[in-house]
Amino acid sequence: MMLNKQAAGFGCGVALMFSFYTSGAIAAVESDPWEGVNRAVYKINKTADRTLLKPLAQGYHAVTPDIVEAGVHNFFSNLGDVTSLANNILQLKLEGTVKDFSRVVFNSTFGIVGLIDVATPMGIQSSDEDFGQTLGYWGVKPGPYVVLPLFGPSSVRDALGRIPDAATNVWANEVGHIPTRNTGYGVDLLDTRVGLFSAEKLITGDEYSFVRDAYLQQRDYAVKDGQMDAQFNQEDF
């Protein structure tokens, strides 16, 4: 299943699938020349998710009070805004830079180190940018679709983009105590998996194809900041 932060946009991708499926599916197939290998890796990931990660996430969700669960999600989302801020700067997006900077400042102070999201109710939404999107913004094509072991759906561009993004990973770079750092990784992973519970219920048909198409649609949507080029005919729906 999908274990990376980009997978947090899977729900958006699912929604887009219902809007843009007809032509989007064709483009997705053309973007997946390594489908045989990808399906094999997806199957391994799915097995690991079904036998280990999903049960752990279900247990975490069941026993963790909602207020604690929300605080954990907000805390790591606030750290993620630092990466988004850096990529907005690299894309020369002034509005996004100001928004993400404001979110980090407000949530880190008034929100008690990010445990409370005070920025969103103020109308300051996260831009949710990463280096894969930055490369796309400057014209780098996504390349073939690829399923990464453990991390899930990606593209050649997005996979390479994970390397620069590591430089802005506050938790990894600032927490020197290894047990604490690894515990944080685990909790963040469980939080990400919990966030996929509702989206995975919408999967229909061939799961591999559905997830691939949703991922590619969502990433294209994100790179273009919601401005889709394709024109759709009512007969497609």
C-alpha cells in the first residue's frame, strides 16, 4: 500500500479519478512501461500492509484519544510545512512562501510546537509542496511510473525528489536521540496510514490500476496547482 507522504494526497487523487478517468487512464497506462515489475513490488507492499502496517494503524486509531491523534497529525504536518516552504521558495511562489512561513510561525508558537493547527482556521492553508513538484514546476517530466518498495507509488522524478527533501526533514535532522527519532518515524507512519482508511474504501476494479491512475492524476494536479489542461466532454462521464 502507500506509505509515503505523497500518499497523503491519495484521497484527492481518488476524487480526481471520478472526474478525469477516461483520458487520464490512457495517459496512466502510457506512463507505466515497467508495469510487470511494479505489480510485483505492489503485491509485496500490499502483503506487508495487510499483515503488519494496517493492523497496527487500526490498533493505534482505536486506542488513541482523538485529541492526541489530532495533535500527532498536526505536529508532523507542521514539520512538513518546512519542506513545503523550502519548495515554494525554489519555485519562486511568493504567495505560497508567505502562507507556509505563516503556518510554521503561528502553529509553532500559538499552536504549541505544532500540536494545534491554528493556521487553518485562520484561512492559511498549507501549499503541500515537495521537490518532485518543484522539478515539475520547472518543466521536468515525471518519467515512468514506479512502485517503490515500502514507500509505494511514485515516478522517477518524484523518487529522485525525495533526496533533496531529506535536507528539510526537521525531525530527521534535529532529533539526535535515535530511539526517539525512530519512534517518531513509526508514529508518523501510523498517522499517515490512518489517513488512508477512508480513501481506500473508494477503490474499485483492479486495485493496482486504480491506485496508479489516482496517484498520477493527483501529482499532475498538484504540479499544476489545480490547473488542468485537458478538456473533457460530457459524454466521457
